[in-house]
Amino acid sequence: MKYLNLDQNPGNRVIVTVIGPDRVGIIAGVTGIMAENNVNILDISQTIMQEFLVMVLIGDMGKSTTDLLELKDRLNAKGTALGIRIDAQHEDAFKFMHRL
Amino acid sequence: MLTVQEIMETVKMVQEEHLDIRTITMGISLRDCADADPRAACDKIYEKITRLAGNLVSVGESIAREYGLPIVNKRISVTPISIVAECSRADHYMLFAETMDRAAAEVGVNFIGGFSALVHKGITGGDSKLLATIPAALAGTERVCASVNVATTKAGINMDAVALMGRIIKDTAGRTADRDGLGCAKLVVFANVPEDNPFMAGAFHGIGEPEVVINVGISGPGVVKRAVERLNGADFGALAETIKKTAFKITRMGELVGRTAAERLGMPFGIVDISLAPTPAVGDSVAEILEAMGLERCGTHGTTAALALLNDAVKKGGAMASSYVGGLSGAFIPVSEDAGMIRAVEENALHLDKLEAMTCVCSVGLDMVAVPGDTSADTISAIIADEMAIGVINQKTTAVRIIPAPGKKVGDYVEFGGLLGRAPVMLVHPFSASIFIARGGRIPAPIHSLSN
């Protein structure tokens, strides 16, 4: 099982999840917004689950020009434009649930 | 290091299985607000609540968005008003209820708990004024919740208070008749009430609590239900194990949210209440978990055993996930707030007597139960007495939140909307308990209260 890279810059990372029917431009759309906001992508993983594209990106917010809530709004809006669901959550939401 | 599967499991819990944090509740001590002049006391109360809780809603909302986890309610609990108001010259405590309501509106919370009295052994002057004000307070305010503790394992059952509560509930229903007796949905009668419960309507800030504290109540019946459904045919050991693991994960989110909220608000973190709190949404139901275990309908034979397993496994998993567990901590079975419970009543699978049996093995009691409007005060008192006896003898919290719906009979519905939901009116026994209730006095504490 592939583990996502969560070793760099702990404490200031965002986990972006993308779920929806596969189509052209999803990666470009998501990474474009992350680049615009100076969020460095540490890892990307994608898979197909029940015919849906599922992609997870780990972003470093350390030098970001925006905060998590603003980034989340921009990604949500891009998701709506692309007809998919894009969300951004602080890494602690996952680490707290799955790791001690 | 996380896997995509783990990340997607969390995302799915929120998006498809209704995982949310039910409440962040700020407990505020109002003991320093007492004043002989009731108006001065109320000014202090308003100032303190609005000062401390001013950021509660905005902090809660930003945490919800950062973690991608809905936080349904932001609420406030305060020191029982019977204590705060006792030294004031007021003849009744309506001004205090109105002040709580105004402060809650100002900071943007939908409920504020603590219009409360602890009368398990006897009733003081302040208690008496508070009890007398409850019907008017619940009818005349929007956000204020009231609770009265009438029994403990150490003190026994104050049957004078039980008798009084029957009449207070009837009076409250009458005064809110135009809203199906809504006032009664904001009033809980307790045995062994916890002092750090974050859930309404029974929340108050206990007298052993600090100046101010953040408590969190979790939810997540939908997540447990899906986990149980995936275990088709597994034995009870596997079932308990899966529920434990699921409860652990849910509780971790409560711990995270509680600690983060406390840090940002600059207040101590109190407890996580590891309760499975249903909502009227389909799939977010405790009854449906019991049905997923293999019962055709909640309320049939086997329901008590299924609920006992569920309640215990939730506690075991939750206790490992949080450093401080408190409040009610268990499975809630409110009828009007749980689509599966409503269906069970509608299909005649679930009756009041079975519901009472279920309260022996889960966290609260007869919760959000509607009964016919012509149910007498004495019958309501007798229903309360039964529930209090279960709590006192079993050394657990039990409670009654019952709505004698004005003008309604069995088969009718009460409609409260929102999280309070809708409830079918349930049948009560027609035989009287009036002579029993009229005896008055106190049922002594059980022998096992002598534990020292």
C-alpha cells in the first residue's frame, strides 16, 4: 500500500481530495490553483474507485500567499466549474483519526 | 504517513455517513454574578456571557472548515440559575431567563442551558422560585433550556419534586400549545445528572467546574451503522470490535476539535462526550444501527441486548480515544430526533415500556417522547419516577424529556422541525398512579449508596 509523503514540514500541510468522474483538466485545474497560491505540492496519489477518479494531494502551506479557508473556497469553486468535488482539509483531521 | 484509503475513509464518513461534531459547548460559571439586586445580577450575567462567548461561533465555524468536519451546534451552559439568583430579592426568575436568552442571541448560539435546579434531596428558596418560573421561562424565551435533577443514587428520589415536575411539564405544554408543546422539548428531568454534559436541553455548568471550560459532544450514528452493515453475518465479538474501532475514530475527531477550540479561545478543555446522537436525517439513526445488527424493527425482542452491546462498545472505543471523557457518553434514543425510532413507533414495534427498558442500558432516558395531551400530571410524574428509579438503582444517569402534546391523541404527530424533529404521539397506560404520587416525601437512597 502506498503511503503519502507526510514527512516534510509537519504541522502546516493541507490535504486536498478530489472525487468525481474522470475528465480532461482535473490535475491542471487543481494544481493551477495551488501554484497560484504558492502552495508547494509534496505528493500526489490517484486511483480509480467505483468508476470515480479519486486523487489526493499533500500541499505545504508554509510559503502560501493565502490561508487554508481561502484556498478551500478557491478549490471548491474550481471543483464546481469542473463538475467534481474538491476539498481541502488540515492534515490533523486525518492524522488524529488514523494515527496515535 | 497516511494512505489514500485512510484519507478517503475520513472523507466518506463526513460526506456520506453524516459524521459531525454535534456541539461545542462553552461552560461558564456565573457564581460571581450573584447580586441582591436582580437587575444588577442580570447585567453581570449578560456582560460575562457575551464577553466570554463572543468568539465561540466564529471559532467553531473556522475549525469546522479547516478540518472539513461540520460542527452542528455552538452552545453555552451556565451555573444553575437557582444558585446564581438565590441571593437576589427577585420573587421569580423570569428576568434571569430573559437575560440568558438575550445573551445567547447576541453571541449567536441557538440554545443556552442552565435554567436549572438540583433538588434531589430537597428544595431551597431559590430552587422553588426557579421551578415556579420554568413554564413561563420556556414559553417566553426562545433559546433557554431548563433541567432539574430530582434524584441521585446517594440521596434517593425526591418524590415531592417528581410530583411537582409532572405539573410543571403540563403547565409548560399548555403555555406552548400553539407550538405542539415545544416548551417541554427544552426541559429535562434527571437522575444522577452529569455536571459537564455538553448536550442540550440538559446542559448546565456544574458547581465543581472551573470558571470557564470547553466541552465537546460528538455524533456519528451513520458511521457506526455503515460499519455494522459491512459486517453481514459476523458474530457478536466481531460486531463489538468493529463498533469499538469506529467509535475510537469518531471520538478522535471530537478530541481534536475540543482541544483546538479550547486553545483558540484561550480556555481549558473539559471533556469529550462520546455519545451517539442521532438526527432526523435518514441514515443518521441509532435505531437503524440496531436494525442493521439483525432486528427487523427497533423495539422488538432483542432490542435491549443490541443496544447494550452498542452502548458498551461505543464507550470502550471512545474512552481510548480521548484523555477526558465525560458528560452523558453513550447512545441517545430520542424518539422525535431519530428517523428509525419514529418509524418503529409508527409501525407499532416500539412502545413506551420497551423504550423504558432500553434506557436501562444506554446513556439517557425517555427522550423527546410525545404522549397524549390529556395525560395527567400524576401519570407524567409516575413515568418520571420509574425512570429515576432506573437511574438511582443502576447508578447511572437517566432523564425524562416528555411532551404531553396539547389536543393531540395517539396516532397524531407533534412537529418541532430542525434537530428536534417530529414525534408520533405514544400510548400511555390508562390506569392511575395518583395515590402513589400523592404520598410525597423522598424514596430513600438504595443500600449500595452506602459505599464508604
